[in-house]
Amino acid sequence: MSAAHDGDEPFEIFTRDGERLGVARRADVHRLGHWHRSANVLLFAPDGRLLLQRRSATKDLWANAWDVSVGEHLKPGERYADAAARGLREELGIDDIALEPAGGVSAEAFESLELGYRDRELQQTFTGEYGGPVAPDPTEVGEVRLVDRETLVAELAAGATAFTPWLPARLKKIGWL
């Protein structure tokens, strides 16, 4: 998600079916459960291992949890593919790699009454292959690591609390889990 975690950051809001309703503040979007847009990137090394990022300790939600390679909320008027490329650049310092959509846009929701958080996203996942250097932005990313499927399956089975709730869903969507 973007480097600014300003509660006033503008998010476009939509119906579950994708009809644009207007713009609302980030803090209100997550508190009230408005549908909004996000792009996710799953990057794979040439040997097939998945690049995961551990969210920074300063994230407003799921601090220090392992997550997709990049997750990015869309700016008003931005296209999903552009947000995915922007997220790679801003979060990992990666430019100019080919990304492929892993299916179309889907409506995904996660709610936590304890956290007062209702994440309802119209999201699109992208995949890509990358074997070069990574320069994580420490305000966004605590660390990165490459993981093979067997290791990740075992870690998820041992205690999914170390991971964001949406990571397994994204990996199932592309058939990796």
C-alpha cells in the first residue's frame, strides 16, 4: 500500500459490482467498509520461489506480517496495472518488468471487529518473474525473502497469524496453494 498512511488519503469508492460512487478518506473507507480498489503482485524468482515481503512495523494494519510481494491501493483514476508497477517501484525499487494479470478483478473482503476494520477490495492480482536486486523501502517493507511452495504450506499450517489474511487467498487464486 502507498507509503503515506495518511487517514486523509483519497480512495475512490465503489459498489461491490464496480460502479463508482465517489471519493472518501482512507480512514473512513476501512472503518466503514467501502469497496475500493487494490492491485497485488506475486513475483517469482527464475527457480520458482515466491518473493514475500514482511510489512513494516509501522503499518497501520498487519504490521510485521508476511504478505504478497507488493500490495497497492489505487489512486483515483489509476489503472490496476499502473498501480502494480508503481507499487513495485515504490516498495521494492523494481522497474520495467513484465506483469501478467492473474484473472480479472474480483471482490474480496476481510473484516475484523476487534480492529474496527472492514477491508472490502475490488482487487486484481498480477504475476511476474524477477531475479534481480531488490531495494525495499523501509517505511513499507520490513524485509523480503524467497520461499518455496512446500516451506510456505508448512508455515501456513503451523500458524497463519504470521501472515496477512489475504496472502493465502491470493496464492489460491493463482493455483500456487
